[in-house]
Amino acid sequence: ELHLRWVLWTVLVAITAPANARICHSYTDHIAFQPETHCPLSPEAIVLLAALFLLLLQIGPRRIHTVRVRGGNKKYRALRLDVGNFAWGSECCTRKTRIIDVVYNASNNELVRTKTLVKNCIILIDSTPFRQWYESHYALPLGRKKGAKLTPEEEEILNKKRSKKIQKKYDERKKNAKISGLLEEQFQQGKLLACISSRPGQCGRADGYILEGKELEFYLRKIRARKGK
């Protein structure tokens, strides 16, 4: 990744500098050039190239900085996160899953536009880990279209032949397997609405819980109202 950034930065400098400029390279972040004629690109083109370079800088693995604070303690400031632990409260299930997008923030629309993860913001997460747990726990399909083909692994989980004792246990579980229609719709889309309950700028983690019931209905109304504006 560092090598890629070095190449991109060198190309940017080489393009924006004149042809006969002297460029001095060292394999660190130090690049110096002394232009002797005007730059062949317009200022708008230079700004666009610089913006593209900054955008490429943001692509990469998650970044967490350690900050020393009062008393010699440490805070973990998350600058970029892509996964978190989320709880499915009604099923007493917690899984690590991928964060897809930020969709609502009660305090600031700018934090939604910039996809900033803060406490109590509403995000979309990948539903796959929770669907896999539900299907293995209840032996029932979740969020699948009728007639959809199953992989051999899924076929083994959902249609496996079990002993009478084990089958009786699954039959007892199925009595409480019903979930709300709103949640089932989200499983069909492959994305779940969740709320972050941790403080990413303090602990370096984006953990939270899946929205359900009245809270889910409330935030769905808010999101639809914002999209309608």
C-alpha cells in the first residue's frame, strides 16, 4: 500500500511539474522539485488530480491511532473502520459483521454525507452472519426468495436428516422462530439497520445493536422523510 501511494504521488508530481523540472527522489515522503518553466496543466486540473490522490489515500485497511491522555492513559482514535460487533437483542445473538453505510444521524447531516461513524448514528450492516446463525439455530430459511437454489452447505443445514431427539429440539425452537415483517424485509435485501452504541473516537471500535420494534419503525420513518425532501 505504501509503495502504491509512493508511485501515485510520483506520477502526480511528474505530471504537474514542467518537463525540464529537476525532481529529487528519496524513498520516504520527501519529494522536492524546482520548476524552471510554467506548469503545462491548468490550476483546475491540478486541483482535480490532488483530490483524486487524497481519495486514493483513504482506500485501505482500518486505521486506529493511539492517543496519550491525562494520567498517562490511552485512547484509541478510530480514523477508519469497516467491521464491528453487533447484537441481535431479541435472539440473544452477537456477530462480527461488515459496516456498509451511514444512513442517518440525528445531530448532523454532514456526518451522514461524509460517512462518519459516531455514537448513536444509524448504519447499514451486512446481514449474512445473522442469517447463517438463524438458519443453523432454527433450521429454517430466512430472507430467501421462493424457489431459490441452495448451496450444498446450506442444503445440509436446512434439510439435514436428524434423529428424533434432535428433531424434537428443533421443533421446540421453531415455535419461537417468528421475526417481524420489517426485519424480514431487511434480510431479503441483505442489509440491516443498526445503531452504534460504542464511541469509535474513544475506544477505537464501532459496536452496536440491530434496530427492532418501535425503534426500527421510528428510524425508518425518519430516513424516508429525509429522502423525500
